[in-house]
Amino acid sequence: MNKKITIAIDGFSSTGKSTLAKQIANHLGYVYVDTGAMYRAVALFAMQNGYITSEFFDKDSLINSLPYIKLQFKFNDALGFGEMYLNDVNVETEIRTIEVSSFVSKVAEISEVRSKLVEQQKEMGKDKGIVMDGRDIGTVVFPEAELKIFMTSSATTRAQRRYDELVAKGDNVTFEEVLKNVEERDYIDTHRADSPLVMAEDAIEIDNSHLDREEQFQLVLEIVIDATKSI
């Protein structure tokens, strides 16, 4: 496995894409990029500046503010992965809330936002040796990726996992609220005009409804090893 490749992991929300991508990247010594964190950070920026609420969305103001949004991943040795920084402020915790989740798909629909972030993502992966997860990595960001994985699972299963995760963090949410958020994000992600969530023709689909994290990791690691052998 001396030859480095690009690994694109796409799929629906709360399928554990980021967890899997971190595991694979750490095992291989690859760079890991969570593109969802980038879109979440932009959504947080919009919230902080009053551009988006449950009642309205001032898209033009957000678009005009894009030049002033600085996104960075800074590696945290203790955690073993890069945390998201928005305009030099660590927002890793803030971007994982249910409030940000409720707005992120709407923000990600905006072509100008996608253009800005895709450009940055392509630059991050130009030297290969990268594992990147998101919604359009294998179809838009790296259509030439040597390995493409597409993660899926039932909405109920994903909502339960997300609910358990939020409750463990101390968030006051209901399962019904989380399930509604998951289903709404699925609809927006798959129906947006710009780069909708679809499985690339050459992607390997993995339904992890009945897999735990270790089983999923071992399955994908075997796929990665096979992919590097064929190059």
C-alpha cells in the first residue's frame, strides 16, 4: 500500500461517514477532511449574523459575506483529527448541534457556497493520500477518485444513532425531532439543483444498518486494500 490514493466517502446524514473516514485515515496515515464540517461552519456563520432563522433566509447577504469566511482544520493531537475553525475560532462543538443541523442543508443548496468550498476541497486533495467525506465527493469534488464508498442506512436507524449521540452530549432533544431533521435533510440533499446527493456509478454501496463501527471499519479496510492492489 505504498501508492497513495484518493478515498471519497459519500452518503446520507448520520450514516457514520466521518467516524469511518477518521478510522481509515488514521490507519493509513492519510489526511482526513470532513467537508460536512465546512458546510456546518458556514451555516453557523449565517446563524451568528442573523442571515438564517426558522422564519427566513437572507441568501444574498450570506453570498456577499463569503469572502469574509475563513475556514481551517487545525489538528488536535489529543483527539487525533483536525477541528473546524471559523475565522480563527474553534467551532467544533457549536457546529454539531441540532440547530446547525436544521439549517446546514439549506445553506449547502447555495451554488456560490458550494463553489467556494469545492474549490478548497480540491486543493486539499491535490496530492492524494486523503480520505474525504461528504455528499458530492465522488461525483463532483473527486470524480477521478480511485475508491468511492457510498454509505446508507434506514432513516430510523440513523435518527436513533444521532439521538443517542446528542443525548450523550447532554443536548435536550426528542427522537421525533431528530428523525424529522434526518428526513428533511435527506429530501433537501437529494433534491437540490446543484450537486444533489447521488451515488457515483463506480461507487461501492455499504448499508451499515446492522454493522457496528468495528465491523464497518474492517469491511471498508479490506475494500481499500483491494483498491490499492489494482492500481
